[in-house]
Amino acid sequence: MRGAPVIAGTRVPVVKILYLLKEGFTLKEISKQYPHVGIQKLKGAINELAHKVESRPYATQVSQAQTAA
């Protein structure tokens, strides 16, 4: 996973958490799979990612999910 963003202090890739959320897992369920991460750390990683996406110039473009609706 060289170069892949991970949750601070862990080796858990942020993208893995995003895919689990996409599949319908709750933060509580994810924290049970990764007990060393904890819900607050998961929320922090998601908030940081959301902030990074919002700050990008392309963040206002329509996503594939929006066009499919």
C-alpha cells in the first residue's frame, strides 16, 4: 500500500473504510473490524477526506452517482 493514505497511527487505508461505508457498513461495524482505530478516528479521517475533496477545484463537477440518478 505504498503511498496510499492511511488513518493516522494505523496501517488501515482510508479507501478501505470508504468501500466499507459504500457497502453499507456503519462506523460501529467498521470499528469492530478495526478495534484499534475507534469511531472518533474513523470520523476524523472521513472529515479530513471530505475537506480535501471540497477544497479541490474539480469538487463542483457532477459525480457518476449524480448522473446515474
